[in-house]
Amino acid sequence: MICPECGKLIGVGEPRCPFCGAWRPGLYGVTPRLQRLFGGRLDLVGVIVASCVALYVLALALDPGAIMGGGLFNLLSPSDGALGRLGMTSAYDLATGRWWTLLTAIYLHGGLLHIFFNVMWIRQLGPAVTETYGPARAFVIFSLAGVAGFMLSDRLSPYPSVGASGSIFGLLAALIVYGRRRGGTHMTAQLWQWAIALFVIGLIPGMHVNNWAHAGGFAGGWLAATAMRFGDEKRESVLVQALALALLALTAAGVVLSLLNTA
Ligand SMILES: [Zn+2]
């Protein structure tokens, strides 16, 4: 296996890394397993996109009356009832202890255009964040940005929220943090333009966009990314890989909890 501290090739059972002295680098077999998982078998951007699509289809299936119900602009828009059963978030949900909706709402979408554009942005930005930070760090940034966005919007807005937009703003922020630290002025300017354009579109009256979630997601993504190292500076630690898996498991458990909670 590869020592998570210094990156040299060592035996799994070594009590200490002979090169850097790291204590129990193999963690009784946990480290090499995580390295294999994040080293290729687990495509987290693919998992995110597939989860968004699967939950969108499930939300429509839970309340098929809403499929044609809303007129042209709300075509294929899941009902609030169906989104609520899968883990939409609101101030009321937080007040009544449904904290996991901060995670589950990231993967829910209110309409065909909403999910189409969000999936497009995730596929555009996700691989770049994965490449620069590493897959586990990228997933932690994506999740924490979404949580930060909904924490802000649940606090400041009376409306319930869904959507990966806050997380997408977090991915944009992470790439800007990367560009600034690496001196990529052209790339950074381009990313700022995207972030500002997306934010301004949200301010158009009648767009029903959750601007608080966008701002909170951007701030959350920025903070999370600033606290992290890049993939070429330091390998992802067992801790951040475990955190990514824990967030993934919590999100999946959150959808189940929501369904049980509203059954
Ligand atoms: Zn080492």
C-alpha cells in the first residue's frame, strides 16, 4: 500500500512507516481499502448525478398527478408533498429535528429545467474539483457547501428549498480558491464571471431562485476548500475519505428517514 502521509510504498502491516514514521499507516487494512475505493472504483460525480436523477424520477412517481399539473412552465415538476417525503428542507424541518434535510434537499429538484441545468453544472465543475482536490475532498466540499446554503436559506427564507445549486456554487468557490492559490488569473476571472452571472440570474424577479442558498453555498465551499490541501500537495487522508463516506451514508439514510417520517 501507499503511505497516506509520505506517499511511499510500504507494507500494509507496518506498525510505523519506515520512511516518515507515520504511526499505524495501514490502520489494520482500512487505509488500502479506502485508497482502492477512492482510487477509481467510486465515481462520486457519477453517484451525485445518478442520485439526483433517481430522486427526481421517484418524486414524480410518488405523486404522478403533478407531472402534467402545473402548466407549461411547471411541466414535470414534482409536488411539494412528494419532495417533502424525500427530504426537502425548511425552517420548520430544522425546528422539528429533521436536520438531515440539509443534506437530502441537495439531491432533490423542483422541475425538469432545474435538474437539467444543475446536472449540467455538476458535470462541468465536478470533475475539475475532483482532479484538483481529490474525490473525497471534492465530495466533502460539495456536501458542506449545500448544507451551508440551506442553513442560511432555512434561517432567512420562509420557503422550503431543494436543489444542488448551493453545492454548485461551492464547487465554483473551490475552483476559485484553487486558481487564486496557483496564480491562474485567467481561470479565476472566468470562474468569477460564471459565479456572478449565475447569482445575478437568480435576482431576476419571478425566477423563484433561492439566492440565500447560492450565497451560503459559495461561502461554505470557499471555507471548506480553504481548509483543504490540493491533490498534488498531499494525499487525501483516511479521515477525509471516512468523512466523505459518512456524508454519503448520512444522505442516503436521510432519504429513508424522511420517507419513514412522513409515511
Ligand atoms: Zn510514510
